[in-house]
Amino acid sequence: MLSIHPIPAFNDNYLWLIRYQNNAVVVDPGDAEAVENYLQSHQLCLTAILITHHHHDHTGGVKQLKATHHCRVYGPDSAKISDIDVLCQPSSTCNPDGLPISFNVIDVPGHTLDHIAYFASQSDLLDNTLFCGDTLFSAGCGRLFEGTPQQMWYSIQKLMALPDSTQIYPAHEYTTANLKFAAAVEPDNSKISDYRCIVDKLRADNKPSLPTILKLEKQVNPFMRVEEPSVIQAAKNRLGKMSVETVEVFAEIRHWKDSF
């Protein structure tokens, strides 16, 4: 049976481990020691590594893990990542060693220009599943370190086009803070307040708030809701404008979140 497990790292990262029998594939292993401890305690063999983008908290453990386990590294065509063995081109298929499933590679620039996501369609072994790195969070999205608001909005639209049942595995536990901001953008959105209660209980029990589900994100995530009247009005109020384009709404909401 195939299963997915979070490996906590640093302050708020999740290094996602995909297990099939005794094989393990890890996504964005920024911390080699955390991965090694999990592999040893569960007697697993690391067969592949998937990388979404070049930031160190996603790639810092790659060199050590690759040297120890002699596994292949899959990732974007990026001059900022030195250990990639298999380049995952946008719109291609990725077949990690050790797993009986394949991933569609989605180009999602915005947080960084080299950012990709991995999507597996539903099968007997797995639900619709997305590993999105720092492009999308529950009730939020990544900061624009390299890309433009237009690029990020286009990337999020690609993810919104996936099946509503898609299980989303972001790389950070940001949900509580993101929901506080979402409530500021849409104070009358009852879906946000309902979700906050669920997340507060999970975090109080020291449980991850992730994965999240795309259908839910469309109801609570302001960065997926920039075409909703309530979010448009919030952007208009902040900009002092009577009319705004969708990308302007996205850009203003993202700017607001940066200093929230």
C-alpha cells in the first residue's frame, strides 16, 4: 500500500515522504538528518528524491542523502540546483524510482522562477495528489521572491484546474497564520471561521493541518478567490480605486499579506 507521511523540519517545514512497501521517496528534503532518522526508525530504503525549487530549506539535505543512499534526484531545470539527475520538464511525466505511480510535472513560477509541482492522478494506490512546495499553502500562497503577481496568479489557476478532490501537500505549516489573514480579507466568510476551528483543534493536539483539499481551498484561500466580489472589494478599498483587474486584486492581496 502507498502512504504519505510528514517529516517535520526546522521551524515549520514538512518534508513529505511517500512510502511504498519498504521504498521511500522524499519531497524537498531540506534536512538530511530528519530524513535519515525517519528512514532508520521505519526501516525504509530511500529510492528517489523530488525537488520543487531551489531554496535551501528544500534542497539542503540532498547532497548528503544522495551520497548515502545512491538514489536519483528529480527536479526542475535550474542552474541553482547542482544535484539533479533527472530533469522534470513542464508538462512531462515523472516516474520516481521505487514507486508504481507517475507524476505530471506542472510549471508554477512565482515564488521562484524554477518552481514546479508534482501531480498524481487518482489510482488504486493513491487519491488525486499534489506536491506544490511553496507555491500554494492552505489558505495562502508563497511570497513572490522571483516572479511577478501575474505569473503567480497564472500558476495558481493551473492548480485550481485540478480535480476538486485533490489532496494538497504544501511544504510549510502556515495554516493558522494564513487563516487569520483570510478572515481579515473576508470577515463574513463562514467557511473561513469554520475551518479555523478545525485547524485550531488539530494544532492544539500537535497534529498537522495538512494535507488540505482543493475544494476547501477554493472556499477559504484568498489567493484562489481574487475573482470573488468580497475579495475584489477588499482590494478596491485598500487601493482606493473603483475598478481593478484580476491581477491587480491578486497583487494587492499578496502585498497586504506581506506586511500583515
